[in-house]
Amino acid sequence: MDHANASVPQESYVLHLGDRGRLVLPSRLRKRLALKSGEELVLTLDDDGAMRLTTRRQRLNKLQGMFAAIEPHRRLSDELILERRMEARRESK
């Protein structure tokens, strides 16, 4: 593991595992993150066992950011279909 690139948490909170595996988030944390009751959270488990808890909203924003450089009128599905058809033509010759 490369310790020079390891992230150091700026804040930490103690969570309690309740009945039936429910996690209890402290109110201070919920307020800081503007979490609403019933909001869906996503827990990601890294290969080393580290856990990352995010909201669906955060995940969506991150994914949208990944594709922000793509022109809005560009349809990647059309490009993929065209590539596959060209490949099929080359293989059939």
C-alpha cells in the first residue's frame, strides 16, 4: 500500500450498529451533510476492506462530472453501433 497517497480523514464520527444491522448516523453528521430522512445511501467496499458511504445524489453528480466533456448532442450509442457495423463489414471480407 502506498502510504504517501493514502487519504487522511479530516473528520471522523462513531456510528452505532443497531437492531437488524441498521446504522445510526449522529445528528451532527446528518446536518453537516444535509441528509434527509429516507435518503438512500451507497456503501462501497474497497479491496482492502475500507468502506465509503455516499449518497445516491453524490454518486450521480460524480458520474455526471465524468461525462461533462462529451458534447451534449453526441450519442455514444450511435457511435458504438457504427463501430460495430464497420467491424462486421471488415470481418466479412
